Amino acid sequence: MPTPYIGRRTLVAAFAALSLTSALPAFAADPALAAAVDGAWRSDANKARDAYRHPVDALTFWGLKPGMTIVEVDPGAKGWWTEILAPYAKATGGHYIAALRNPKDENFWKEVADSSVYGAVSAKTLTPDGSDLPTNSADFLLVARAFHNWSRQGATTDTYMKIFFDTLKPGGILAVEQHRAPEGSAPKAGTGYVPESYVIAAAEKAGFVLDGKSEINANPKDTRDHPFGVWTLPPVRQSKNDTRNLTEAERAHYDAIGESDRMTLKFKKP
């Protein structure tokens, strides 16, 4: 039986379909990651946000692997990523390190006190004045929702990106989740959003190579022009200040938007 002829248009269409598929969110084949996300130790409030923050898809896109040394920069007060990353590191033979302004922060240590869940957690100092993160020591470093603060603090972004570059091993991954402003917006605007190009330029200046972008955390409903910046939206839901008080209808409108439109970027240290 003769081999069927495959025309050029058929091949082009096939490659286009493959390219499109690769841009879609991936589902983790890593059972330890699925178990960490489903963990009973995670708070109900944090689990409720998974629909907006897509932890399995995001961490799979970024390239988290078993046994990695993981650094989380400035873990939030609610421990959203910490509740996933530290137990994952414990379960897979890795190591979780928090990079904090105050590595003796009592609230942080209360959150990770159960070593049967979180393992042997470490904390290191990270301030604009310096850090004691060991050089060439980490495989994976996560920065979540921080650039909008650093952009208003002089050279902090550049200082930290250099520290992150030095901390990662060659081939190490810098993972970024950040509220995304329209291109052309001022990074110092104080809205909680920064342009994607600002983050990319800062990373490349430090020596990183952009290894991928994902729309996993995109939210087309987010117009990014809210009265109290990104904090108008869930989960903060700011509704008033000295000059403005949202009506019930306005509050419902912003709640319906959901969490912010966010960039999801992956960089590598060559």
C-alpha cells in the first residue's frame, strides 16, 4: 500500500496545532506536587484561591522538580505558596528556604512549626543592604507579587535581582508571578501593577535569560484601573479610604472581576 502524501499545508497546520497546545496550561504528572496542593494542612481560605492562582499549572510551567532546593522570597502573611512549597520539598528530599527581611519573624515560624508537614525549613536574610543566601545554592527561586513594592524603593529591584542570580545554580530557575500593568505604565505608579517589560528588563540586566511566558494567570476581566489599585480586588477587597467609599454595587462589580491579571514568567541562569 503506498504511503499517503502529506501536503505542506497539512504539516503547517499540524505544527500550528502543536504550538498552540504547548501554550496551554499543563497538568502536573508529579504526584508529590498534586499531594502538596491537596494537603489537609492548607487553610480553606488559601485553597479557595487556587481557582485564580493555579498552583499545579504554574509550578509545572516553571519547572519545579523533586529534590530541588527552593527559595521563596518574602513569603506572604497567609503562607499561600509556603503551604505548598515547603511540604513538597520535604516529601521529595529537597530543601525549602524563606528569604526574609527578618529571618526570626515569629509569625513565619508559627506557620511552619509542624515539621511533620513542612520539614526542616530554613530562613535567610534578604534586605536591600544585602543577603546571606549562599551563592550557587538554589535550584528554584520564586518571587510572587513583590515587584510593585521594589519598583518604588530606589535600586531595590536591581539589587535583589543580582542577589537572586548569584543565589541560583547555573541552570537554576527564577519564577515570577506579578500583577501585570498595561505596557507603557509607570512601574512606580503605586497601583500594585507593573509592566511585564519592567520585570523582563530587570532580570536580563542581572544576567537571566527569559525561558518562557504563560497566560495561566491572565484575567481579561481585570481592567487594572481600580480606585484603590490592585487592592480593590480580592483577596484584599479594599473598599474605602479618606476620600472614597464604594457602594454595594461597586463592591460587587470588583468582586466579580476576581483576582488580578498576572504575568507568569520563567527565567534561567545560564
